[in-house]
Amino acid sequence: MAAHGKPKPHAPPPPPPSPPPPPPEAKKSFMRRMFPFLLAANLFVGAYILMRTYQKDSGKKDTETDPTPVEPTSYSATAEKPAEPIAAPIKVLPPISQDDQRQLYKWMLEEKRKIKPRDAAEKKKIDEEKALLKEFIRAGSLPSL
């Protein structure tokens, strides 16, 4: 059958066709769906970390302000008890003079007059407070503050 004596050279196989690039609409659609998901996931992770650190901090504050002392179970020879915190002395202020008290009550009355009530109950409460302030201002002797 091949009588001529020369075999035919084999041609190299054609390269496989490259996959077509995804259409730009498909990419936009994917990102349109993924962006809100990624944003929400990021927000949830951030809130989780924030709450976790807040709970750790509040737990430390609770143990620091707890009045019952927590003593360790084993003592070493070099360990000392921490010093008790010293309470700050309370400052005693001189009493406010009656003239200054009257000025304060007058200022409070002026501030009450500037308030715009939202409803009838709030207006009634403000009127009662103003009447009480007027009594204090007109009184001969004022209650001590």
C-alpha cells in the first residue's frame, strides 16, 4: 500500500483551544454578590473582637473593685502583702452664703423659663419646679445646701 517507499511525516497535533475568558458581566455579577457578604463578615468579626476585649476589660475592673480580697494559696518568704489604699481626705467646703444661694436659685429659674416643654405633663412639672424656686427666692431664710 505504501509503495512509494517514503512514509508521510506526522503533522504535530493542533494546540487545544484556550478556554474563553469569562465575560465581564459574570465578573461584575460575582463581585456584586460577594462585596456585601465580605463587608458584613468584616463588620461581624470587628464587633466580635471589640466585644471580647470589652468583656475582658470589664472583668478586670470587677476584680479590681471587688471588696473581698483574693489571697494566694501558697506564700513565699519574700512575698509581702500589698499596702492598703489610703482614702483621700474629704475636702470640707465653706457654706454658701444666702445671697449666693439666692443668685443660684434665680439663675435656675431663668434656665427653667428657657425650657420648651414637649407635652402637658412636662409643662406641669416645670411649672411646679419654677413655683418652688420662686418660694425659695422670696423666703426670709433659705435651706442650707
